[in-house]
Amino acid sequence: MTASRQDRETRRRIARMQARRALLQSQAKRRKRDNIFAATAAALVLALAVALQVAWFSSNPTPAENELIERQAGTPEATADPTESASPASDGNATNIPDPSAAEGRVFSGTLATSAGELGVELDGNAAPQAVAVFSSLAESGFFTGKTCHRLTTADTMGVLQCGSLAGDGAGDPDYQWGPVENTPADGRYPAGTIAVARGGTADSNGTQFFIAYKDSIIPQNTGGYTIMGKLTSGLDVLDAVAAQGAVKNGAATQDGQPKTPVTIDSFTLK
């Protein structure tokens, strides 16, 4: 009897030990699965964050993220670069684009008068003859009077005010497109006061929109960059004041949207 009880007790101890070992093994497997799941989730979050950051900046001059400055093809949504949503011109410049010879060897100076204040400007036909021929012609015709500055970006590395959209919605005029891209910075740096041409995703999709950097900015050059056609000679403080109020989109604060303080062009004169 005593031996039998001892055997039963031994078997129970062995069973308890086996059950505990199985429990420990199960817990270890669960912890391993949890660790793998956590690591995978962290990797996915990191990948998503990187993708969003790349999209933000590489959508530079192209519609949908590159439209920071000019959405020129008829798409009223702005992207994240100085681009205008524009359909690419497939057969070169439109017939109504002025010849670059109109600006070659000339430097134009004048005033961009806005509802926020006056900006002194200088356009250099030596550096960008085609762009300066276009914008001096548009200014002389009175095209910019009443147009708005529809886009403001306030990111840490890119601060620009974009103006000149045909209807004030960031869309461009598909019947007024031209190229080429001229005088672009290889390093993507657009110093404060830079005046550059906004465009769509191709080198011949420039239009009527332009942007002014109110602070030193870095803009991706993945689609060829943006033509620097001039600079401010005065009025940077006017843009600083507009930027200080921030940008809004659908009523909410954003780093890329309409200026909270609306800006309208009263006149653009050059000589």
C-alpha cells in the first residue's frame, strides 16, 4: 500500500512537472510571437513615415505633391512643390509664347504690388531669357492684375508663396504652356527672395504661375528643377508677415495651403 501511494505521488509530481514545462514552453512561444509582431509593426510604421516624407518632398514640382508652386494643367488641387497642375505640352511651346530674344541681354526691374504690400522685383533675361520674355509680356498685358497668390508653404525646409494661377485655384492654362527649364540650382537651393517659375511635371509645362521664396528653401530637383528668373530687391518683410499668419486648407491649419491672409496682385509693372 505504501509503495503504491508513493508511485501515485511520483506520477502526480511528474505530471505536474510536465504540465509546468508545457506551460513555460507555450508562454515562451507566445512571447516570441508577440516580439515578432511588435517588430513587424514598428518596421511598417517606420516605412510609412519614410514614404510619407519622401512623398511630401518629392512631389515637389508635380501635381499632387509636386505642385508646391504651380498646378498648371487644369487640376485645381495643389501638390507639394512649386508646380502647377498642368497637362504636359506634347508638341513644344504654345503659339502665343513670346520669343526669348525679347528678353536676352536685358534686366527688368519693377514692382509687384499686392494687397499685403509692395515687392521690388528684378528679372534677369541673361539668366533665363525665355522665362523673362514670358513674364515681362504677361506683366505688360496686365494679366496679373487681380490674380491671387493661392498657395503658401511653411515647411521647415521650404517656404514659398505661389501666385499667378489663371482662375485662382492653382490650375494652369493648358493653352499657355512653354519650355525649357532654365537656370536651375543643381543643389536644389532657392535662397530667400528667389523668384522662380512654377510648372507641371515636364520641362515644357511652365505657364503663368510663379513662386517667391520668403526664406532659404530646398526643393527636390527630381523632375528638373524650377527656372530661377529673378529676385526680390525689397519687400521680403511683406512675405514674412504673410507667412507668419500661416496657411489653411479646408479651414484647418496646414503647412501647404492657401495663405490665411488672402493675397491679391494689384499690379505687376516692369521696365
